[in-house]
Amino acid sequence: MKIHDKFISVVILLKLEYLKNINSYLIKVHKVLKNNFSHFEIILVNNCVHPDIRELTNELAKNIKKDIGVINLSITINQDNAIIAGFDKANGDYTIVLDLNFSNNPSHIVDLFELSQKNYDIVYLKYKNRFIPKSKIIFYKLFYYFMNKYSDFIIDINIHESRIISRRALNAILLLRENIRYMKGIYSIVGYKTKSIEVDIPRHEPGDYKQQFKSFMIAITSFTGLLSKLFIWIFFISIIFIIFVSANAITVKYSGYNLLGKYIDQLPVGWTFTIILLSIIFTATSFMLYIISIYLDNIYKEVKHRPIYIVESFQRL
């Protein structure tokens, strides 16, 4: 078995549903790293899923614990922000993000690394057959349609969070200190050479639909121009509306019939003027909303100065 001389950092974001198997998972990951790499580290990011991870890892051998560090965040935050804490701490030539649902197959670490050596800076895992509940499939397809149509990059619906990132690509990612972030989008916009590996990924979809919907809305509003496009279409529709309403009002005034051929017996005084005026105001309001959306979008991109995360402590197991 070949031992690679690269320094590998493995960043693992702890999730509540996997904590009961954390020891067996870490043993398997450590074994893969020890058998294939001369230098490595494992960084656990505790996004407040447990007050003290050391209580759960007492059974681990000392030779495993010495290679594991835990970043304890002070408050629970968005998972895409929490993973940045691990990236900031990673010292490796390559950093690997591996989801905890790969507890039975951490050997993907080697697969990712070997493909990265073919001049790829980011290599990610991809679902061969992704399970999406029927209740959410339309929602997913709409989300990825909007992301791919109205953003500057393409995101595959089968992409998984697990991946390997070279040091230069990671440095570029860390330059983007956005407080509201969608990591799949950020991985895409750094511009380095990317490749995927199709694997059988365990069937798992987050159960917190509310949090998932919030993440999707963050992605759409942060990485696409959908809002501006929506307002400009509202403006165009309002122009068509004002033309129709104005023509209808004038036709009624002078012929007594509307554009649908219905006879109008009597109209209040000033009805035609009022309808046309309201239509003009509606169109002007739509146009102003479009302009305001552009300003808000530009301001939103600039005003992001809060810390992405706050570390309570860093521990060695």
C-alpha cells in the first residue's frame, strides 16, 4: 500500500443524528488516514450538538485521540458557516470534507485524493441515484433550475457536500468572508479545476424542512439575480396592463362598450381618468421596485462585516 507524503486535513461537521456512532466512525477514518498518508489531522466542528464531545469519545485509543481536535462553537449557526471554522483551522496540503453518513465507507478519502492528483483542485462526490422524497421533488427541481439559470455557475442536482479541496483552492474560498453563504455556490465560483466521482451515497435527506427551505432561499437571494429579474418582469407586465386598462377605459367612455364587448350603462364622473391614473401609478411603482431591488442587491453584497462564527474553545481529545 502506497503511503502518500501529503498533509491531509479531514474536517467533519458533527450532526446530532450520528453522534451515537461517532467512535466507530472516527476509528475507521483514522485507520484509512494512517494507512495511506504520512501526515494527517482530523478536525471536528461541534456546532453545539453536544456540550462536551470528549464525553462521547472516552473509549478511543490515545494514538487516535492525539490526531483529533474539536472546535466548539459558542452558538449554533448555519452549517455552511460552521464548516468555515474547520477550514480556518485546517493546515493540510489538502482538506477533505466528509459527511458523517459515510460511516461505513470512509475509503472515499483515498478516492478523492487520488483523483485530485490528476491536476484537479476540487473533487466532490456525486450521487449515482439521489433519493428525493416525492413531496419535495418539485421544490428541488425549481431550486436548481433557478440557481443554474440566474447565477453565473452550474450546480448539479446530484452534487454532495463531501469533497477534497487543494490548499490554493481553500485559500481562495477563505477569502470569501460572506456571512450569508451557500457553500455549493462558493465552491463553484472560486474557479479552480473541478471533477466528480459518482458513488452510491447512503439514502439520507435532512428532516428539518424549514431549515432546508431557509438555506435554499439564502442561496437564491445571495447567488442569483432572480429578484431583479422578477421585478423587471413585473414592470413589463404592468406596462401591458396599463395599455389594456387605458384602452378599455377610453373605449368605454366613447362607445359605452368595454374591450370584451360588454355594454356599460353609466359611469361615475372621472372614472376614466381615475383608472388611467391608477394604472400609471402601478407601473411607476413596479419600476421603482425594480430599481430599489438593484440598489438593495448591491448594498447586500457589500455590507457583510459580522464574524462568520465565534469559537468558544479548541480541544484535543
